[in-house]
Amino acid sequence: MFSNVREQWFSNIRGDVLSGIV
């Protein structure tokens, strides 16, 4: 459960960073 939340959080940050770059 925690692993899933962590993965989702990381994915969200990564998406934000990618959006910022693009």
C-alpha cells in the first residue's frame, strides 16, 4: 500500500517536472 502511494507521488512529481521542461 505504502509502496503504491510512494510510486504515485513520485510519478506525479516526475510528470510535473516533465511538464515544466516541455
